Amino acid sequence: MKQNKNNRYMPLLMAVCVMAGILIGTFFANRFSGNRLNIVNNGGNRINNLLHIIDDQYVDKVNIDSLVEKAMPQILAELDPHSVYISAKEVQMATDDLKGSFFGVGIEFVIRNDTLHVQGVIANGPAEKAGVIAGDKIISVDDKPFVGKAVNNEEAMKRLKGKKDTKVKIGVKRYGDKKTKYFTITRGEIPMKSITAAYMINDKTGYIKVKNFGEHTYDEMTIALAKLTSEGISNIILDLRDNTGGLLKSAVLMAQEFLPANQLIVYTEGRKSPRQDYKSDGRGAFQKMPLVVLINESSASASEILAGAIQDNDRGTIIGRRSFGKGLVQQQIPFNDGSMIRLTIARYYTPSGRCIQKPYSIGDGAGYEQDLIHRYEHGEFFSQDSIKHMGTPYKTRIGRLVYGGGGITPDIFVPEDTLGITSYYKEAAISGLILQFAFTYTDDNRLKLNNFKEMMQLSDYLQKQNLVEQFANYGSNHGLQRRNLMINKSYKLLDRYINSRIIYNILNEQAWIQYLNQDDPVIKKALEVFGNGEAFPKKPAPKKTTSNKQKVAYTKMYGDPININQNMNIIARC
């Protein structure tokens, strides 16, 4: 009878034990892994077990969550160069550029001599409304001194950024005033523009500079195009140089503005991500306007999507140097503690079927980052013949040959301009002395310089100030040995660099870009293409019948000839 009674409670006892096991296991898993190892546990328990053993038996006390924090970047580095871990404190900064805004006071600053200098004030922003002006030196934040070694970019953003409608009190030293001025600023939303310049280069050609691809980039571009249309635009230069990418959606929307209906823009595909095609809807207002897209070795990701779509659909001419070569698609996956990973889930392919991701070795992030240096040393920045094309060629809509496996190769190559570069110029630029001099000169002459509201007026004034000689003296007093022969050889470059930075300090980024574009060889080539009516690529002339010997030679070099329909199904040639 007693045995039967025990058997009666046995199922209940087992259920209690199972529930207790689950609760205890969940507690320890969360405690030891910070809720992050649950993903890893699906593939095995070795990492989880290792952390348990370390926590239980290691000679010293270990912060397991900190250990996981350090291990995650190493794990992701074994996958590819673009799968990364972003800590909770870095997430905000990493996503601000893509969101197109942040909450703060609305200033641009530089740190010089352990002091935060206000370089520019965002128009209609909180700081401007409070009375802060360019040239002010912030020396206290919320009644606490903010000078000396504590002053760095990270700490400045930590103190000045914050939640919307919160207040921050700053103390500033202003040129000509002996007493400290105090301003209480109510933080607000500060826009971060993706379109940093939009203006008419001549009476027919509009120029648009795209800095990155964020949530509002397409909207900014449509506004820029509307402005240029009102000024009589009939040609478009879209400058994607040094644009490292951003959101795929923005690149697709921008491409649609220039492509006729039902044109493939890009497609993505991965092991767990079925092929997804992105096509134009035909509603773009600039489908037939002559278009030139500028790229260089720092144009990556979304920039390459847009340039590739224009090139493969023969919609415009690509000018510049071979792009970076990033053809991997990342998805953001957040964790409970606010951190996140960007995990590569697919590759993207241009309309002709090209995967333009350049080769990489697993775990060799340093080698991957050194690729641009290798290109430079190989001579690719200076000679089109030095470009190494990998894999078989592909064909655009009208049959032009294009290449994958390492970026977008431009239709027209323009080498990097090295005329006038000397070791003196390199040291002056790399050391930051030119930037320091430009800011010092701006600060010392701000009252006079503020009278100039147009780029050309300010440029003409600066040309008469003998700034290269002033810089040579400044550099000599700051450890840069004076070399008169090299200064003379690099005079134009030095003058251009110094003037451009002063123009940036006094006016804005568009004025700076406009000044630099005046003698930019890539811009000159784009204008030449428009002048010759060559913005729309032409169908290659029919080739003469080749002999069997010539066909064999071609096949050895490129593989069998292929057409666009075959290319659409080829996904393994990366």
C-alpha cells in the first residue's frame, strides 16, 4: 500500500524536478553568457561548457560577460571581413549615419590644444538658437571643467549628445571677450545630410555629391534634383567618390529615378536567403537625361550597387577608378543588452550577374584592409592597364564587356593626380599641420573672413594672402623642416589644400566641394563626355569573323562567351 502511494506522487515529483532544472539552467545560462550564448548553443555546447568551466575552476575571478564581449568579434572575424560585433555603447554612433539624424546641440567641432573648438554651428539648430557661434571654445559642460586630457571626441559626444528636450549648460571663451559666456542649450534632433553638395557646375550641368546612403538620402536627392531642375539642368553628375555605402533600399530608390520600367537594379542571394530581385518601377523623372557617375577606390557597397545598375543597364557613363569591391549584404541582429551584430546573410549581384566582392581570406582582416595599399603599389591608381580583372567577363544590355570579382571598373579611367606631390607635402598633410594652420588662421581672422558669403569671393581674397609662405613659417615652428625647393614644387597643392580648409571653416561643405571641383580632372572628364554627347554608352561595333586560332586565344583568356540571360543564373563566380 505504501509503495503504491509513493508511485502515485512519482510523476508529480519528476515534473517538479524538470521545471527546477529548466529554471536553474536558464538562470546560469543568462548569468554566464549575458543572454548571448543562446544563439551559439543551437550549434553545440562547447563554448557554453568552456565558460562554465572557467567560471567554476579558473584560478582568478573572471567577468564572463566581459569575456564574451571580447570573444564575439573574434568569432565573427572568422566568417568574413564585414560580419562584425558592435557593443551597446557603440550602437548609437554606428546607426546615426544611417538614420540621418541624432539628438544633440548641433555643432561641428575640432579638438586642438586639449580644447574643444566650435568649427561650425548647424543652421537653426539648438546651439545657434542659444547664441553659440563658430570660433567659440567650450571650456565647461554642466558647470564642470572640460579642458585638458579629458577632452576627446568620445567624451565630447557623450557630454553634448543626449535625449531630446534635455538641457546642457556650456561655458565658452569667445574671441575678444575676457569673461566666460554661459549658454543653456535644449537638445534637439540634428539632421545629418547625405547630399553634401548640389549646384550647377555650368549652365547645363548639375552636380550632386552623395556622402552615404541613409534613410533619407533618396528624399534629399529628389529635393536636390528639383532645385537643379529649376536652374535649367540638362546633364547630371552623380558623385559617389569616397562613399562607403549604407542602406540597400536607398540605393535602389535612387537608381529607379534614372531607369526605365522593369529594369533589374540588383539581386541578392544567400544560403538561407532566396534570390530577391529589385527592379525599377518606371516612375523616375530623369530616365532620359544624360548621366555620369563618379567612383573611386573608396566607393563601396551601396555605391557599387547604384554604379553597377547604371553601367549594366547602359544608362550612363561611369568615370574614375575601380571601386572598393564589397558585394556582401549584412543584416543587423540586436541583443537584449543593446549590443548587436551585423551578419553577412547574402551576396548582391549586378544586373549582368556580377558578384563584385573582392577576394578575401578567412580571418585575414588586416590583409583585406591592405588591399587598397596593394593596388596603389601595383600602380592601379595611375594606369588602367594595371587593373587585375578576375573571372570571366559579363555583358551589359547592349553587349559591352564588364567584370566582376573586385569592384566596378569605370568605363573611363582617370588616374590619380600626383603632379606636385613631394615628401614635404605628404608630411604636412599626414601630420595634420595644414588642418591646424587653416583653423588657426580662420580663428585669428574670423571677423574679416565672416564678411565673405560666396565661395568665389572668399577664394579670390585668400589667393592674395600668400598663405603658403605663412604656412611654411608655421610648419617650421611646429617641427616641419622648411624645404624651399619642395615647397615651390608643391605650391599649387599646398595653396589648394589650405584655401579649401579655410573655405570649409567659414562657409560650408558645399562651398568646400565646389572649390575643389574647379580643377578636378575627373570633373573635367565628365564635362568633356557631356560636351561630346557620349554620356549614353554605345553598342559595340560588330566584330569581324575571327579565326579558330583567335577564338581559342579568347577562350583561354576569358572562358566561353556568355550572354546576359546565362549570367542571371550564375551565382558562384565571386
